[in-house]
Amino acid sequence: MILPDPRRQKQLQQFVQRLGLPEQAPVQWRLLDIALTHATFSAETNYEQLEFVGDAVVKLASAEFLLETYPDCTAGELTAVRSIVVSDRILAQIADSYNLGRYLLMGNSAAGDRSGQESRLAAAFEAVLAALYLSTHTLALIRPWLDSHFQPLAEEVRQDPALQNYKGALQEWTSAHFKAMPEYLTQETGPHGDAHRFTAEIWVKGERIAEGTGPSKKTAEQAAAQVAFLKLRGEP
């Protein structure tokens, strides 16, 4: 169904062309319009419900791609890679590569909020995936262009699965190999302003695996998680 507003219809067609989809692709334009509408533009009709569906769609699309590309990887390894390639940071980067923000309808309050840009782009991107999926109830309108983004990302993650998120990577690793979650014992061991103010220990199934320090609890735990992750993987 063509939208009643020819200007908006043209915008959405331009966006679909950016994705590399054919001109006659069976897109439900009303759904795509909603997917690219922020709540500050319309409180009643916006992308929030589609985002809910899109969260599942992007996980399915990435799971299919990873299983086909890396059939010899364990389920834990595939899960660890997927958790990063479908993160808000990555989804926002992909969305920005298609200039999604140009097509996103939003109120002035959101448009002026630079701090929320990443989350908005990621959410709208998931909603777009939902709109495309619901147009055919398959991944036919998604994987032909999304796989090209997953390919280099997955390779990069497999070389360094942590990508600055060693806590997440460690959790995936211990869950897959030990069926257990890492436990953090973090305490203040230095004065305020000290680069080693906090010390974090990591325990897995009653065994102390690693220790790290940092100026905050978060950085200390990340440092400890890095040591633990590399140690468990047998890396120096």
C-alpha cells in the first residue's frame, strides 16, 4: 500500500534503495513509516512495538548467518559473537551507514538530544528490520544486505571476542564451558584518585581466577575480566 503522503513515500523508497533492495520489493510501507517514527513525533504511533519484534529478528538473522558461516563453532562461541554484533553500538553504526537518522521522524526534543542518538538509531534500526520481516514473514528483505555487515564484524570479533567488553565475553565463555557465572569480589583498596583505587577478584565455581585494579569498580572489574578471559582461552 502506497502512503497518502507522496513526500514521505518518496523518502521511504529512497531509504529502501539505500539498502540495495529492488524497486519492486514487497515492502509494507505503512509498517516502514511507523518503524521510522519516534515517540516524540507521535505518542500513539511510533516504532516502540516494532522494536520489540525487531530485537528478535536481528538475533534470528545473525544466528542464521553465524551458523552458516561458522558451522564448526560451539553454541557458546556463536552466542558470544552474536551478543556483540547485535549490540546497540553496532546496530547504530550500521543504521548510520545508511543515513537512517535522515528518515527518522522525531520531535525537536529528541532531535536536539545528541546523547540519546545511539539508542535511537539502534531502536529504529530494529524496528526497520521488524517492518521488513513482517512484510514477507521471512528474512528475504533483510539478509541480502545485512549479511555484508555481519561478515567483517564477525571476523573481527572472532579475533578479539571481548572488543572492550571483557565482562560480557567472560560471562559467555564461563556459561558455555563451565555452566557457571563469574562472581566478582570488588573492594576499595586505595585512596581517592588513585589509578588502583579498587581491586576486583573473579571467582568461578569456588576458584579464584584473576584479579584486576582500576580507578573505579567498573574499570577494576573489566581489568580482572580481561585477565580471566585471556587466561581461560590460553592466551598470554
